[in-house]
Amino acid sequence: MATVVYGWNARFQNCVVRGRMKREKNRTINLTQDSKLKPKPVSASRSEMAEVVLPAQTNPLGKLLGGQVMHLVDMAAAMAASRHSNSYVVTASVDYIDFRNAVNLGELVILKSQVNRVFNTSMEVGVEVFSEQILTGQRKHTTTAYVTFVAIDEYTKQPKTVRPLLLKTAEEKRRFREAAERRKTRLRLRFGK
């Protein structure tokens, strides 16, 4: 497909278009090799983030807002999914989020995430949220969530195949099995089957 561009910057734009076509040709070659994608260990996706809970993020009782926790969960999960897939990702679903304990004003909120399972173009990411009392260092498990992401090709903006997971520990294998069960439930609820 030829693109003709008129104007003072036509030469620059044609270079950009040619560059995209060249990259897309290379990308096409890579797509034919998707079945040979090398597995990546779960540890490569592990992500951790922490923030201090400030007054603007709390309710009148001095507790971190649930919506703020959900936002942080989405951010931590996206980091893990992007690390595993080496691509842009979009949130497809939040299967489960459980608030166990409150996070108080002035405490640290710590989020740990990792990819639990890869399907074809999607990944389930597990996120655990902890609160930490700054003066004592005491930690509480406050929230658990499971979020599904789809990897997006940077040029076509379409879903792309994700490399498989390399499972090394019994814990990783357990999470892998449980993710398959959650996916069955999610698809049953989505499609009514």
C-alpha cells in the first residue's frame, strides 16, 4: 500500500511511514514464530509498590478509600502484566477483590503482584495488599485481588500472543491451577454457559 503525503514535511512523513511498514514487516515475521515464544519465569513479573496514605485518600474515619485501593491494585497488576508480556496491556476484568482489613491514615500501603497464568493473549495477575504501621513495622494483609489483562501489540493495537509462564515452585503451580478455575467461572458468567 503506497501512501502519498503532501506538504512541507512530506519527506519526513514518508520516512515515518516507511519505518512503520518495515517494522510491521519484521513484526509479521515475529508473529509466525509465536508458537516458539520462550517461557518467562513468574519471578520476572513480580512487582511491588508502596505509598503513604494521605488525608485526601481517606474517608471521614481516616481509612483508605476502597476505590483508591482498587486503583492501586490495577496499577500494580498492570506493572506485572507489562513486565511479563513486554507490551502495553489493558484491563479486561477484575474477577475478585476482597477487603479484609482497613488501611489507616499515615500507614504505608504495600502492593505485591505477579502473573499467575497466561492464556493466549491474556494473563491473570494476583495482587496482595498490605498495610504497614510506620512506627512499629507491623504488617496486615488487607486485600486480595485477581485481575485479567490483555497484551496489546504496539503497532496494530490488537491483542497479541503472550509468552508462556515458567513455573518453578509449588506455590506458583498452585496459583497456576487456581487461575484456570477462576477463568472457567469468569467465562461462564460472561457468556452464560
